[in-house]
Amino acid sequence: AQSVTQPDIHITVSEGASLELRCNYSYGATPYLFWYVQSPGQGLQLLLKYFSGDTLVQGIKGFEAEFKRSQSSFNLRKPSVHWSDAAEYFCAGGMFSGGYNKLIFGAGTRLAVHP
Amino acid sequence: KAGVTQTPRYLIKTRGQQVTLSCSPISGHRSVSWYQQTPGQGLQFLFEYFSETQRNKGNFPGRFSGRQFSNSRSEMNVSTLELGDSALYLCASSLETGGTENIQYFGAGTRLSVL
């Protein structure tokens, strides 16, 4: 079965520290991969996406993610975290061929930022 | 360009009632997907509509249904509400170009509380 796993439920970092959120996927073939962020009471905002090509993708708000096929991973990184980055982060996978349009989400990682 | 709009933002219902949630996609987007978000189950795919037809369906009981209108606006309906239906319901729209690089953009969600 297709799945997306985020091993870390909660992560706490200090403001200014670097951040890495982990994501692993299990699909029959390489899916398209996304990172979304959700602030309390809000919907999901797309941070970045990977379809093909360059395995290091840049997103909004200074985030980047690296696709590693050998490790079935798509980890999200930021070199210096700001207090406003505190939110919940979701990794998602999708395969859209043949009109199949559905995202499978990981359980999410809640990020807390200490001043 | 306006984003995905969901109405209402909040709903309180009692068990046994039914409820209708509305979603207006981004202008030009023809695919609308619905997701349920709960603390226990996370983000789960409900169904997707394209050109007024349900194209994909998740693993939810028949009490959950939806439809899409000719202007791509979508509604979802939950009949005979149960306490476990309390959740944030998220709608997403995507630009269906016939290709496979679909990006889903999410609304702010409707928070349903069943008492």
C-alpha cells in the first residue's frame, strides 16, 4: 500500500538554529512529493514540490527539500529557523496518471521554536 | 486571483443531523478534492470531482457524499452525523491540464463539531 511516513511527531528548535524534518515514502513508483505547512486553525499552504529533475528543490519562506531515491526520502530543511515557522508540517505524495488525483499525507510534524 | 474558498468556516451540529459544506475552487481549476482532518486519523482523502463527476473516492461510508456543479464549485454532504465526524474538512482545487503535474491548493477548511 502507498504510504508517507513522518517519523517525528514533535520537534523543538531554538530560533536561528537549523531544521530538518524527515519524510519517507512507500509507493510502487516514485510519486510526486510535496511539503505543506499548516498554522493553527488554517488550511494547508504549499511550501514546495518535487516532480522530477533536480533533486534539491527550493520553496517559499527559505525552505528547501532534497529528494533521495535510494532512501525513499524527501526531507525538508531550513538553515535558520524563525519564530514564525512554528506550525505543523505535512509531507504528501501523489500519483496523478490516468486521472488519479489523490494525495497521501504523513501524520505531520509539529514544530515549536524557542526564542 | 482568489484562492480556494470554503463556507462556512465553523459549524455546530447534533448527532443524527445532516450537514452541507461548500467549496469554491480557484478560478479555472476543474478538479476539487475533499479531505478530512482529525487528531487521531490525520489527513484522509474523501473524494475528488472533475467535470461534475466523482473520479476518485476514499474509504469513507456512504453517509459522506459530494457533488460538483458546472462552474466547478463543489459541495459535500454528511448525513446522519456521528460524534466521530467532528473534524476539519479541507477542500483543495487543482488545474487539470491533462498532464500529471497537478498541484493541489487548499482552502482554510470548515470546522465541524458534532454534539
